[in-house]
Amino acid sequence: MGLFGKDIKKIIQEVRDKTTYYSDDFRKDIEESFEELRSEYESNSEVVPEFEALVNELKNKLDSADAKKLEAFGSKLNRVNRNARNGVEAMRALSRSQKKLTTETQWLYEEYDH
């Protein structure tokens, strides 16, 4: 008889199977969310440069108070864009971390299995 009895090995295998199932499901959800977020960000990434070009065009046609308001709004839009980009990067990091954790967990189960 090995280090673990048959019942313990069976329990470890059941936990391993459930962990694998949940990890795979979670990985798919994260990857789908990441791809959706990345795609949306990329499809809208030209909005800020287009807006800045419009601001530069209109700036000379507006009085100084309205031009300042428009520039202030442009600054806020730039911050929103940075936050969106950071969100995409955070989702990418989460995806990588989850993949790494799943792999490490599988290695641990394999150690107990042998």
C-alpha cells in the first residue's frame, strides 16, 4: 500500500477533477471577457485622437471660455481612455495569472498522484 490509501487517492482525484472543471470554466470566462474588452477598446481607440483633432479645429472658432471647456473635456476623455487601457491590461494580467495558477495546481495534483 502506498503513502495514501485508496479512499484518499479517490478523494484527491475527485477534488482534482472538480478543480480542473472549475478552473477551465473560470479560464474560459476570463478569456471571453478579456477578448470582448480588448475588442471593444480597440474598436473605439480612435475616438480620442479624433476628438482631439476636432478640438484643435474648433478651438479657434470658439471664445476662450468655451475652448477651455472643450479642452477640459478632452482631458477627461483622455483619462477615461487611460482607465480603459489599464482595464484591458489588468484583464490580460488576470488571465495570465489564472492560467499560471491552474498549471501549478495541476502540477501539485500530479505530485500526489505519483
